[in-house]
Amino acid sequence: MPVPVATVPTIEFVYSNDRSVNLSATLGAMLFNARRHARSLKQLAALILDCQPDLIINFFEPLTALYTATHRRRPPVLAVGHQFMFEHPDYIRVPGLRMQQAGMKWFVRLVSLSATRLALSLYQAPDLRRKSLFVCPPILRKQLFQLQADPNGKFALVYLLNHGYAEQIIRWHKAHPELEMHCFYDKPGAPAEDRHDGTLTFHRLDGEKFLRMMAACRFVVCTAGFESVSEGAYLGKPLFMVPVENHVEQQINAQDAIKAGFGITDKTFNLDRLGELPERLSNTVFRAWVQGAESILLRAMDHAVKSRT
């Protein structure tokens, strides 16, 4: 967007070994940085007062929820995130994760305090207007819709949320050097492109490059982030998903994608299972669903503004 951007520090996850979410360390960091968060809240309030927006759009950000809870005289808020599907009766429930799911539902309600909610979903589900909840397709980058997917891709494209998983990729690749692999990760100081050998290349995170290679690949191997899953499915690429350790949201994302017929999941990057994937996804229904995102978004924005007036 060609507009001024202000950066405000906020609450973040803490990871162990650049791989798994450390919940106790995350909570400790929140308490340790309480004064910084208080300053950020004041900065956010000052920005809103200065800009005088007609509507605040919050992409599942907890600091904005704290602002909403502590300021009665404020603009209306539209909270956007796939996590709001936790509140929908049609959303998947995963056995064995009751405490984690209960905690996630509490956090989801916190983030959407006094807001209209736009729940991004891989499939259609009815709106819950009494709860001010609208169900919307994934809102994806416009560059995705300019790509033509290659139905005859030859290589596996790997996206790692945390670079600590690179060791698992290298270990599997040593036993299977015949499969060409391109891996994107967040390793600090990594070059734009690091050719490990003739068939394995690591790439520094680059959104546009990643999308282009996704359109050309055969399989997508990724941690179960909602956007990566949605983009791969839109391009018809079978998905092998490995949720981040101790990240209940990603574990549920993976199960939800399986329900939608987009791929398979595992606890590790056991790429021997790539043989279980089809050559191409049947994604006609999903692509049609994604095309309706704009009209639903505008309807939810209108509801947010009117409900506040």
C-alpha cells in the first residue's frame, strides 16, 4: 500500500532451537517486556488519534485488542484471521489437544474483543451474524493470481518457518539425492541462494520468488501456515505439512487442510511419504471460493462500521 508505515513493537512467540514454540519463555518474555508493551499501546493510541480512521483492520494482533479493551471512544474494528474459525461449529476439532484448543479459543476471543470478526476459511461455512462473525475465503497476494501453474513440475519446494528444520531436510536429501529440492528459510545471514549440491538449494525468504517456484514445482513441503497452505492449494500443488512443534494452531491447520483434501501431515520431515501424494490436486471448488473474498470482505467492513454507529 502506498501509505506511510509506522512500526510498533508487539508480543511475539519465543522459539526453542529455532524450531518449536516455547510457551513458558513466551509468557516470561511478555512479563519481562510489560513496560515496552505499555509504551507500544500508548504509541498505537496516539497514531489512531492522529490518523482518525473510519475503520481499524486488525490482522490477529493482540496489541490492537488491548487498545480496543481500554478505549471506549474509538473507531470500529474488523478483526481478520483464520483463527476465528475456532468459534465456528463447522470447524475441525482435533482429539487429544483439548487444553491447547481451549487456550487458543480464549486467545482468539481476546484478540477480537468488541470487534466484527472475519474468519478466513479453506471452505464455505455459514456466517454467524449474532456473533458478528463472517466466513471468508483466504485473502491472498495478488501476485498469485497472475501465475500459471505448471502441471508437470519436477522438483519439491520446501518452506520452513524456522531454519532449525534445515537439518532434517539435509539428512533426508543425503539418502535421496535424485529428487531436486528448493528450500526457503529464515536463517540469519544466509545468502540469497546457497547451493548445497546439484539437487538441493537453500534460498533466503523471498515472497515473489517463492510464489514463482511454487507455480513450477511438483510438491509443496511446508510447516502448516495458513497462507502457504492456501497458496499451494490454489495452484493445485499437493501438500506435505509438518506443523511447528508445540504450535497448536499449525497442528489444527494441517488437520483442516487434510479435511479439505489438500494433502498429508507428519510430525517430522519424513519425505518418504511424498509418494502418497497425488500428481495434482482437484482444486476447482477451492479456486472459485477464493475468488469471492473481496465481496465478503467489503460486506464485513460495512457491518463493522454500521454496528458501531
